[in-house]
Amino acid sequence: MYFLHSECVQDKTLEEMKDRSCCQGDFLLWNYKLNLTTDPKFESVAREVCKSTIAEIKECADEPVGKGFLVSCLVDHRGNITEYQCHQYITKMTAIIFSDYRLICGFMDDCKADINLLKCGSIRPGEKDAHSQGEVVACLEKGLVKEAEETDPRVQVSDQCKKAILRVAELSSDDFHLDRHLYFACRDDRERFCENTQAGEGRVYKCLFNHKFEESMSEKCRDALTTRQKLIAQDYKVSYSLAKSCKSDLKKYRCNVENLPRSREARLSYLLMCLESAVHRGRQVSSECQGEMLDYRRMLMEDFSLSPEIILSCRGEIEHHCSGLHRKGRTLHCLMKVVRGEKGNVGLNCQQALQTLIQETDPGADYRIDRALNEACESVIQTACKHIRSGDPMILSCLMEHLYTEKMVEDCEHRLLELQYFISRDWKLDTVLYRKCQGDASRLELMPPGAVFSCLYRHAYRTEEQGRRLSRECRAEVQRILHQRAMDVKLDPALQDKCMIDLGKWCSEKTETGQELECLQDHLDDLVSDCRDIVGNLTELESEDIQIEALLMRACEPIIQTFCHEVADNQIDSGDLMECLIQNKHQKEMNEKCAIGVTHFQLVQMKDFRFSYKFKMACKEDVLKLCPNIKKKVDVVICLSTTVRNDTLQDAKEHRVSLKCRKQLRVEELEMTEDIRLEPELYEACKSDIKNYCQNVPYGNAQIIECLKEIKKQLSTRCHQKVFKLQETEMMDPELDYTLMRVCKQMIKRFCPEADSKNMLQCLKQNKNSEVMDPKCKQMITKRQITQNTDYRLNPVLRKACKADIPKFCQNILNRAKDDTELEGQVISCLKLKYADQRLSPDCEDQIRVIIQESALDYRLDPQLQMHCSDEISSLCAEEAAAQEQTGQVEECLKVNLLKIKTEMCKKEVLNMLKESKADIFVDPVLHTACALDIKHHCAAIPPGRGRQMSCLMEALEDKRVRLQPECKKRLNDRIEMWSYAAKVAPAEGFSDLAMQVMTSPSKNYILSVITVGICVLFLIGLMCGRITKRVTRELKDR
């Protein structure tokens, strides 16, 4: 009856007690309850009811009689009481004791001074309402947590009182009725949110904690719950369920070592980190304990105010950037955003406090711990990561893989990057990484947690020759994470730290995804040393494993699936995937983003030969030996190419450049021809010309280079020289002519499948007039022929065949020539004349015959004719010049209109053509076509060259017994008239020229006969004159 009466009063609110229906006065009730706890009768009842329990609990058996200590001791140990009657008795006594702090044994003695100091209320019986006594404990609790949140607290709670407060909180942890302040503050909220939650074992507390940030939760209850949570943060035993569930695990893993200060080992953060460490190491922690840990880790992430270090270190940042965002973890994420540099600057202490909190809560192990992230990413997880079990640490990895994809939403992206910023700074926070690489990391040198991952990824890409490598599963995990984090420089702590200044200086406007790293790579030579080294190392890794460039991989997914799926499926990339993308960069399936990304990486590679993994691995020894101290890739390529060329020209027995290097060098040379920007010297020399003449021409497919070639005469001197050198190189090795190889790719397969790369153009020229030749390829071959005929140096075959003839016959032209400038066909014109005079060496003659034959079909292949007769062609032969297919019409037109030509230089060129045609009918395509049948019938046995077949036709023309085809006869008569006119207009310049005219004349036999008869007549006359002279002389002597 006494217990029922007191319980009635205790559970009434202040308003309910105004009518005083249950009792007559607060003072009488309090004295009555005090007597209950100290009266020997009640103590003797306790000894009787709890006899066996007291025997088991030594501390209680030793308590003195009559001072109320026994009941208090049994209350302290009520969790260990198994006797039913004893448990019921002590439970009722507990309710009475906790109704007023003065009834708790020793509490008044420990906290008397602190109550006065903190002005927490009266300690004299009857001064206040009975229910205000719960406020005193609440006041002390608030003072305790406030002290922890201040750097220099004005009022400090004594150590004895601190222990007493935490002990009271601990004893009331199983039943929320015992926390009188919280009970009265949350009675309505309990009915609203936790109506069906049974009291006991801290269940009501946990239910209320879970609803703390609900909109309908009352502020007074929320405040009381927050205070309770802060006490739990200071001493985990204030949480009944946590202390009970994790008791054995704490003991097992020595998380409550006796020699440590209680203030440290009792902290919730210490417990969480100790047990998390055990879980990370693969130790077994009970599922009940892990469930409790999850709840309290989520609690810490949800409310920053539960972490005194955050309040102490981040107060200014919260006020300036994150005020009004208290609920559901928003403040923490706001601070994370500030730390990432997106909303201002943050102090080092605040950053460290945040890092520590992330370590304590370990959201990397279970994304659900981070409520802000969980809510923001719920839709993404349901669509993109639904195949992964809820709470699995791979959920975070899945979210990272879908970063910047269509499935990602903006809020999730921000929350994810904010969390990953901190996870990336401590490798242990990535649960999967830690589990798979723990053994490998233990073998590496000791270093800060933030530097371990950098060390791991350097070892992940080591070759066996370079030393110990990571285990397979660790290597795969490191690569996976590297692929994900490379999208944001802020997820690479070393990069952000070393490159902070350069990012601000060069890349402040590059805010789009992935642009910052690209910007740093673009400005590699301008970066400070430390930043340059780390960007260089990362770029070197990218060259080996281009999948680190996750955004590029996504952009290139279609092209990879179509053309590169075999190399993409390889576990070890080794640069094959990027090589494949470069080779297929201009496929029609290629999209703009992928093409731009691949080109950018090619441009970055030019800065250092180490950035081309396959080239580096194939040629590193050759570079050290032959090209030491050379860093830029283009310079290394030139150095090695020059060495290879010299060894080839000198027929060296053994190449100085290794075979594997020569093969990869070839690949690099071919790749560089695709874009002028990949040849820095040429690009720099021609920048202004590109702007002036090729501004709207795309860079890819060597289109800029082709544009410069077509307007070569208009280029600046320096650019002109570089383009000439480029053409000279391409003509020596046509495979380096990107446009020719691209346009004629199918024709090369058809006509030149086995041709050597250096003879590719020669092969194409030989098949140029085939009926199945692709028109575009034919046009390109013609362009290259036009280029070759402008200067003998651009025709390696001619240059080699005529190396003795050129200085012998054309030295005066060579003397006037300048390096790197075309001779506009002068040397070839000189050799043509000597061909007509039949004075060239056989090899040279064969090459010049081919050139004459080709230029006779297309006037554009004769630079001198085109240069000197441009006006005449426009006025006299415009229709022929406009023909789509050139078959010698323009040359024939000029010959026919020879009398109309006024320009001396043009007339001379036409006369030279006529002179050349005397030497060989093959160089006169119109005449050869007209007389092809007659040559077959009448001159088949006569070998071509040196005018033999032409003489045969002329004899047939004079022979009345032979009937030539009308067209052939007409063309021959036209030629005779032209030659006759040519002889009048251009008489022999000397005896040798006259002799050659006679020897090449169709009437050579007749002329030679006449000359022979004349010589004989002169000889006879001379002989007769000599005898007469001798006789006269003798007669004179006789006289």
C-alpha cells in the first residue's frame, strides 16, 4: 500500500498535483520516502527477501547496517539479481530512490557544492515541489556536458560529482522512468512514437532516440534526449543496451584496460574504435554488439552536438557556414563541404575533429550510418545498386562507380564526395580495402594512414623486376579505388596537398568534373616541383592503366565495346586499351567526348616519354643508353628514329636500337602523324599560319597538316621549312603520311599487301591507273606526285637513281638552291632535257621516263609547266584543265596552240615537251594512244626508249607500202609540223645539241646518209687537192 501510494504521486505531473488528491504535502511525502530507504525495517526486509542475492554480491554483504547503504547497493547491482521476489522489491525501491536525487546514496555528499555552484536548486527538504528534484539532476547533467564543450569552462563540475552524475545516468539506463526529467519531458512523445515499446532494458530510450528529429517531436523532449546522448558519448555504460550487448566483446578485445583513465576508456568513441578495429582485423564481434554499435555510430553522425570535439573545434565554421542545419547530419555534411573547399576555408583543428569523428563512426563500413547520405542516395541505391545487400560496404563503391552518370542525382553526388573526401584520407576507413590489403600494408614501411593508399597504388603497378608486388586481391581493389577516385583531385590527398597553389593559379576556372587534373597535366611544365612530380606519377600510372580515367572510359564505352573489348577484358591493361582507342579514334562510331579525351591524353604523353607506358617499357634501356637526359617524348622519338635511320643507311651489322624498341617506336611515330599538336615543333612554327589559313579545319585526321601542305607557298618561312622537312620524311617513309594511309587503306590492302612501308607510295603510283583504283585514293596519289615533282629531294627513288647525274648536269641549279625550300621542279626539268639528249645513266633514265610519262598525262605534275604556262592554260585550255580526269588534254592543247603562245618561258616548256616526245613515244600519251595498234603491228620487235619506236613509226609513215591507222597518221603529221616549227624557233645551241637533234630526228637515216656523202666528197676533194699541191711544190723545186 505504501509503494502504490508513492508511485501514484511520482508519476503525476506538476499540473496534476495541484489538486493534491493523492497526498497531503510534498514535505511529508519526501520524509516518508527517505525513511523507506533508511529505516532498518525496510533494510531487514531487503536482507530477508534478497538473502541469497546479498550472499552472491560481496559489495552489498559488506555494507553497514542501518544507514540505507544496503538498499542502494542492491539498486546498483539490480541487473545481476535473479531472485524474482528480490528483483520485484528492489525495482519498487529503485523507483522511489530515483524520484529524488537526495534519496540516492552518497549523491548529496558528492554533488552538494556543485548544485550550489551551478544553481541547480535547493537541497533543503520541502523547499521545492517534489518533481522539481528531477530537474536538479538534469541541471547537473547539462553542466557536465557543457563543460566538455567549452575550451575554458567558467564552472567546472567536481570529479566526484561527475562520477556520481554518470553513475546515476547509468543506473537509470534500463528504465526511462528512472530519469525523472526525461520521463516528464517525453511522456507525450513516448505515447506518440513508442506506445507499443515495452519499458525496460533501455528500449524506450532507443525508440525515442530514433524519432528525435521527427517534426512532431517536442523540443523539451528533444533537448532531454540530446543530453542523455551526450552522457552516453562520455560514458557508454549510460546506454544499457550497448553496455550489455558488448560487455563480453569489450573484455575479449581488451577495450576496457584497467590502467587507462576511465574518462578515456569509458568514452563511446573509444569503445566504437576499439571494436571497429577488431572487426576490421577479421575478429568475431557478436551480432548484438554490432547492431548496437551501428545504432550509436548513426547517432553520432546524425547529431554533431554529441561530439564535444566538433563543437570545440568547429564552432566558428558552424556559425559562418552551417547555421540552421542541425538535424539529420546536415551540419556535419555542411562542414565536410567546407573542408573540401567548396564553401570557404576551415581550420586545421576542425578538419582533424571531423576526420576523428568519421574514424569513430566508420560510415565506410555501412552507408546507413550516414543518414544524410542514405536519404540523398536512396533512389540511386534502389536503381543502380539494388543487387547489393543493404548495409554492405560495396554500396559505397557502387555509388562511386555511378558518379557523374545518368543514374546519379545531384544531392547524392555531393553527399558521397563529401564523405569520400575523408575516407580517402585514412585507408582504414575503406572497409573492403583494409580487409583485402591489410597483409600487404603490414609489409610496407610505416607511414601516416593518409599516405598508405598512395604507397599501395605505387606498388600495385610494379613489375616483378621492380620488386615485391601486391597480392592479387589487394591489387584489384587498389586499382578499383584508384579508378573511382581519379575523377576528383580532392580524393587524392597527396595531390591536393602538393598542388593547392597550382590549382589556384592555373585551374581556378576549371570546375567541371575531371577538368582539374587535365588542367594540371596541361600545365605540367609550369607546376612547382612537388606538384609536378605527383601529377607526373599519376599520369604515368594512367598510361599503364587508362581505366583510371573513369570519365574517359565512360565516354569511350561504345568504341571500347565495338573495337577494343578484347584488350578491355584483360585484367592487366599495360597501355593496350589506350593504343586501341588511338587507332580507332576516327571510326564513325567514335563520339566527340571520347575523341577529345583520347587526343588530350596523347598531348599529355608528349610531355614525357614515361607517360607512354608501352614505349617506356620497350625503350627505357635504349633511351638511357642513346638518349640520356632527354625527357620529352617527341625528342626521344626523334633521337631514337635518327639512330635507327643512320644505322639503316650505313648498313650497320647490328642496330643500336633494340628490336622491341624499334617496333614500339614505329607505333609512336605513326600515332604522332595524326594531329599536328603531337609534333610540337611543327605546331609552334605554324601556329600563326594555322590561325590565318586553316582556322576552321579540325585538328584530327591530320587535316591541319594537309591544309598547310596545300597552301605551302603562302606559309611563313619557318613554317614552310618545317612542312618541307615533314614532307621529306613522309616521302622517305610513306607510312608516316597519315592522310595517304587513311585514304588509301583499302587500296593498299588490294594492291600492296606485301609491299615494304618505304615502297608504299611507289606501289600505289604503279597501280594508280587501275580500273578498280578508288577515285579518292587516286586523287591523293596525284597530290603526292605533284609534291614529289616540286623537288627531287622529295622523291627518294629518283634521288638514289640519279645521285651521279644530278650534280653532273644540274650543278648550277643546286648552287642556287636553299635548304628547306623547293626547287619548283628545276632539277627534274634539267634531267628531262638530258633524257631527251639521251645522256642520263640507265637507272636515272628509267625514273625520268616514268616522271615524263606521268606528267604528260597530267600537267599538274610538271611544276615548271604549271608555273610558266598558267595564263595560257587559263585562256587557251580552260576546258581541258577543268576535266575531271586528266589524260594529257592540257599538254596536247598547248602543243596545238604553240603558235598562239606569247610567253617565252611557256613556249620553251612546250618545246621541251616536244623535244622529250621525240625520245620516246611513251611520253606522248595522245600519240601513243592513237598509234598503239600500229606499234603492235609494225614495231613490236623494236624495244622502247631512245626514240627507236618513234623512228619506226616515221619510217612506216614514209613507206607507201605501209598503211597506218588514220588517227595515227594524222597525229604523226601533226608532230612532224610541230617538230619542224620547234627546230625553227629553237635552233641547236651548239654542236652537241645539233648532234643530238640529228640523232633523235625521225629522218635520222636520211640526214646521216647526206652527211656521210658530204664527208666523203670533202675527203676526195681534199685528197685530190693534196696531190696537186705536192706536184706543184716538186715542180717548183726542180726549177
